[in-house]
Amino acid sequence: MISYPLISIITVVYNGAKTLEQTIHSVINQTYNNIEYIIVDGGSDDATVDIIKKYDNQIALWVSESDKGLYHAMNKGILMAKGEIIGMINSDDWYEINAVALMVDAYQKYPKKRIFHGDRYDIKNNGTKTIRKFNPSSFKFLYYGMTYNHPSMFVHRDIYNKDLYNINLTSMSDYEFVLAQYLTHKESFHYIPTAYVNYRLDGVSGQLKFTKSLAEGFMARKNAGLSLIKNCISLTLRFIVKLIFKTI
């Protein structure tokens, strides 16, 4: 018998009134119905809470209070969630209407997999839309940076019951989290070869300075369990690439 598991979707937001409603619409209008929607607001002082209240009857849980940043808010949402599988869609981004259905279909076919991910659409400030496909290169993922599209990820609660996001990093805790899972049980990943999430490119990670990016990348790799030698190779590689392209 085909099961239709409860899927928890978490939106983290702070002063996101400009884009939040589009995010909400993309969740509540999914073609898959068994969804628990959770919004974690960091105590916004714009119209964010008014927008949340507008959709109160279509949101399972929401909270508005100060927190310790993006990853702390994500962890709060995870701890609130009751779903078998959990997805994260931040207030700058939005799902395609069939995103959850695609993931559930994959889960039904591969029930032993624990992390589902796909491609994404990158949205520039001028509205230009391009596909960012998952890059399967292990070398690039280990030594250069994030090749998985984290906004596309749906993670089984078995994983989150053991590991949450590191709240001490500004923008690379998702990389640390995914890398740690990759290093310990790579076989749990399943790739869905289509784009089903839209990602605005003006987020926190895109604004991170190069030196800060190097430092956070080093800590993320160290915490995830990458060896010191491999971590040093990564630092050297990233520095050389910056020198070649003269973007330091």
C-alpha cells in the first residue's frame, strides 16, 4: 500500500515582508497535501508578522521571537516539526508547485534513502532565471565548496534526530551539515534530476567576504570530519582560484 507521509516544511524569516508571501504561496499551494507548515520569525519589526497572521489557518505552527541567527532558527523549526521528512524554504525563496510531490515520489521508490536533493533555479535581481544543476564532483565538494543545492533538500527526521546545524557559523553551517552526512553515509543521498526550487542570489552567503569565507569553510570542513591535510589543500586551492581570477 502506498503511504503518504507527513512532510514538514520550515520557513525561517526576519524582516522578510517583501518576499515572504511568495514563499508562503509556494508551500500552501503544493500539489501534495499532507504538509505541516512551520514559520520561524526572528522577531521582525516590519510587516512580516502581519503576513503570517493573514495565512494563520494554513500554517500549522509559527513563532515570532528573537533568536541567535539563521541556523538557530532552522534548528528551532526542526525541533518543532512532526513530519517524517523535513524541507527548508527560506523567505527569499520559493518552491515549484510540484516540489514536494516529486520528493515524496522519490521517497516511495527509495524508502531507505534519507537525504533527497535536486537542481534549483537561480534568480538574479533583474529577474533572470537560470538552472543551477547539482554537481556530482566529489573533489569539488570536498575541496572547493557546496555542490549540493541545500534549498532543494528534504531530510529524513532520522538524520535531524542525530545532527542539527552549527549555530556558530554565519553562512556555511549547511555545508558543514551536508559534508558531515556525506563523509559518514554517502549512500543515504538521492538526487532528483530536475529543478523544483527558486533561489534568490542576494542572500547571506553571497555577501560573505573572501577571508571570512575561507575561515568559515575551514571550520566547516574540520567540524564535519575532513582531515587537516585535506582541509589545507582546500584552502590552497581556493586561494589559487581567487588569484587566477583576480577577485580577491
